[in-house]
Amino acid sequence: MLAVCCCILLAPTSRAQDTGGFPGFLQHLFGFTAKPEPPAQPSNSRARAPRKKQQDFISPSATRAPDESATARVKPTFFISVLGDSLAIMATQGLTDAFANRPEISVTNLARDLSGLTRDDYYDWPKAARDLVAGKKKIDVAVVMIGLNDMQPLKDDGVSFDPLSDKWRALYAQRVEDLVAPFRDSHIPVLWVGLPSMRDDRVNAQAIALNEIYREHVEKAGGKYIDIWDGFADRNGQYTAFGPDVDGQSARLRSGPNGAYFTKAGSRKLAQFLEVDIRRTFEKENPQNDIAALPPDIEQEADDINVEIRREMGVDKPLANGLLSPPKLDTGPILSLTARPTAANAALVGTLQALSASRQDEDRSVRLGRAAEPRLGRADDFTWPRPQ
């Protein structure tokens, strides 16, 4: 029997595979058969992927669905309209960046490139202002920046007048007032931004002349002139392309032909000159009380607790009118810590012998380097509880 078993164990591998090896011998020996294995399934690229094990936690790096209530769109309630030429387009960009964290403030670009106040045949800004105010669109603040294209003849009744001549200045000033008037009549604040310094001396002198007209006639018509000259000039008031940005870092602020335009940093700095007035108007129309008052029941409960504490300490005693303490005055008597005492008729005491005994003790304490005893009612009196 032992020899037969050894022969079986030493049989070729192929035979073991055909008969199932040693388990196959036992199956024939003892008369039982193993359950046949299922045939191998052919590979199928569309086979269902194994189901991932579900986790009972959320990984910190997992993408979470946003909260719809937190990401709900805030509708604008305060509207800024920007009018003017290509400089006004850059002012719009700067204001948009300035109020990016205030979705309730909307900035609308109404500027027209290559426009101005001299060529009303190309675009009539006073008429556009009248139409804008007469429309249904809500405007809370109007920002105007114009003048880059206005150094050209101005026509009136078929007659042409040279730039910066007396008649040209008078006609140009009238158009400035005509642009501001519709907003003033509708009680809409107007912020008129002056021109910045220019690299070319001739153009720079023209910008100064236009700013003089803007300053006088914008305020005369009811608007506010915003002077940005020093913000984009060196310490001598001359043109510079570089300067501190809104964060105080040196940056390039001007670009374009003749350096007349603004970079992104320059546009943001330009908006900084307008932010104060715009925020003031916004807060005036949308007052917010940062100090929340306690509900009446909580406030009353807090008062009751304080009254009980004072009663246990024996500090407050009921007065005749039922109050627990007399009303406090906004200001009290002012007592000097170092001034000499005065007599009853307000005359200064001249001699040391006239000092009271308490004052002599105080002077002695000062000479010896000791703190003087506090006097009742003086600022250094911290006695508690207060005597009645």
C-alpha cells in the first residue's frame, strides 16, 4: 500500500492536472466528487466595475456640494453709472475691483471711447445725461471722467472756435454744466474726476487748463470735483509712470500713448479717490446699526441680576422715589491732582501755612516718594463700595 501511494505522488504533473492530483485520488478512493468550478468568464471591457467600499466619513479633500443658501446671488441695490471717454472705461474697471466684495453695489460702464464734449455731432453727452435720468434705470451715483479728446475746435451756430480761446472756454464750460444739471435736478450725486498729469508738456498744459474749467463749473452746477493729480505725479507735480499702488507698493500706474492711460494697478488707485464719497452715499441710503440691542426680556433679566448683586453687597439702597440709585450725570466735578487749593473766594493760597493738614500730608508724601492718600471724589479714589 505504501509503494502504491509513492507511485501516485511521483506521477507526472500532467496526469495530476487531468485527474485533479492528490484530491482526485481521494475522490475516487472514497467515492465523492468535488463541486465543479464554474467556467472562466471571457474578458469583457463593459464588465461592471467592482463596487467601492462606502466610507462612514468624508475625506477633507473630497469635493462637497455647495450650500445653495450660502451661494445665493445677492441682488444689487446700489447703482453707479460711469460716463465719459476711454479714461472712464478704466475708472469703471477700477471701481469694479474696488467693490468686488460688495455684490449689492453695481458698477455700470456707460462710457464711449473717442467721445468728448466738443464733438456733440459724434456723441452728445448732455443729451445722453438727460435721457439717462429720464429712463427707468436706477442711478445712485454718477461718475464722469472726460476730456482726453476735447482739444479740438468747438462749433456753435456754424462758427468754429479754437481750443482754449475765450469763446471756446465759455462754450465748453456751459456743456460741463449741462452734463451735470440733469443729475442735480434728480438729486443724484455727481463725482467728476479730473485729468491726471501727462508726459508731453503741451498735453500736460492742456490737461491743467481743462481741470480748471472742471473744478469751477462742476461745483457751480452742483457736482463734486475729484482731484487725482497728486496721486499720479511725482513730488514736483510732474508726470510719472510709476508710484505707490493702493497697497503702498511701487507699481506701474500709467501706460499707452503719451502715458495717458492707466494700468490695472493705476485704475484701482483711481477708484480709491472715489471710494470715500461712494461709500458715504451708500451708507447714507443703507444705514446699518452695528450694535445689536438686547431683546427686552433679556435686558430686563440682566437689570434684575445686577440689582440683586448690588442688594447683596449692600451698595444700593432704595430712594424715596423707588429708584435703587440716583441718576448718573454725564460729567462730574473735575479735581486736579497737582493744583494748589484755593480759598473760598477763589483766590490762590499763597503760603504753605495756609494749606490744610491733608494737603501738607500730601506734599510730605511726595517729598518722601510715597503715594498720597486718595481724596474722596478725586480721580485716584478707587474706594468701593462708594459711601452714601
